[in-house]
Amino acid sequence: MRLVLLGAPGSGKGTQAQRLRDQTGIPQISSGDLLRDAVARGTELGKRARAAMDAGELVTDDIVLGLIRERLGRPDAATGFILDGYPRNVAQAGALDQLLADLGQPLDAVVLMQVDEKALVRRLTGRRTCPDCGKVFNVYSSASGKGERCDNPVHGAEPPLLKQRDDDKEDVIANRLKVYNAQTAPLIEHYQGRGLLRTVNAAQPMDRVFAEFVKVTGA
Ligand code: AMP
């Protein structure tokens, strides 16, 4: 199964992608995670990406495409993938079409996670992430998010402290939502026109969202 998750920051793309990955084994490919990893490792590419990320702007298309191309070329993506955060504008959607055509792996569906803006701000300010395994929590909605440490059993006796992302601060959030509306939202029409778009009501509790997500994708 080859999926793209579309939706504003905070709409739950990462959470749902991780759940689907855990259930099906299909890898979640998050452009944001790939970029944050490059920044953390201090690579040349990470250094070039950092300022845009800190400001809530999009990183240039060539940097992100390079990361995505490399990731999609790894063996575990041969049987499918859940793209989370890519594409983010019309040019990236065109580049992805081309890349997937070259690989002979067209998309099966694009899932739009729909949720109103007020809820997004609350979700983003409450979001906490495990710096080690990437598991996402929320201080408002998940019991474990209120604790300070990750609850993923893979960590053993000394689980890492949860962190707030630098770009989940309120001033940066406003810009990220603006960028989404201006640059990413046009992709809804792009994929609708190709008959690929499925919409999920992402304002519901997590389990209900996941049930809808599974239903519309046939996962
Ligand atoms: P995310 O984790 O998806 O919210 O992404 C965090 C930040 O990484 C975004 O605010 C952008 O600065 C950058 N980013 C992630 N994905 C992309 C993309 N497809 N194109 C450009 N920038 C991206």
C-alpha cells in the first residue's frame, strides 16, 4: 500500500501513520523526521535546512526531494510506504509523481486529515515527542503525555524524557499554519482531480480517527 497523508500541522498525520505502521509493518516516511534527524546529526543538508524549519517555513524542494528519494529507495519501502509531510506544495507533488513513475510504484490513495484550526493550535502546543523513538504524545489528550518519559517498552529501564519541538511554540505555529493554507492546501484539489483523495474527520478521538482511516484506505 502506497499512501500520502495530507493535512495541516497538528492534524494527526504522524500519530495515525505510526499506528498504521505498527499494525501493517508498512514504513512511515516523515519528511519532518528525516529533516530533524539531518539537523541533529549536523549534516551539510541539515545546516541548510535549519533556518527555514526554525521559522516554520518550507525547506527548499531539492533538499527534501533528495531525502525522500533516498528513503524510498531503501528495501523496506519496496512493498509500500506511508508518506507523512511530503509533498507540501504543488512542485513537490509533481516531483513525487515523477519519482514514483520511475520506480513503477504509483500512489494508491491520498488521505486528507480534516480538523479545524482552533483544535490544531491546542494539539501543537500540547505535543511532546520521544527524541529517541519518535513516538508522539499530547499533554491534553494522552495520559502518558502528562508523564515526562516515553512509555514505549523498547527503551527498557531508562526511557528518554519527552521533548517539545522548537517549532511547536506559538509564534512559529501561526506561520506553519499560514504556510499550510497557502502552499499545501492546493494539493487537496490536485489529488481530488486524480480521484485519489479520501477524507477522514480527524477532529475525533484517536481511535475513531484510526478506524475511519483504515476504512477509507482498506488497510
Ligand atoms: P513536520 O514535522 O512535518 O511538521 O515538519 C517540520 C518542518 O520541516 C516544517 O515546518 C518544514 O520546515 C520542514 N518540512 C517538513 N516536510 C517538508 C516538505 N515536504 N517540504 C519542505 N519543508 C518540509
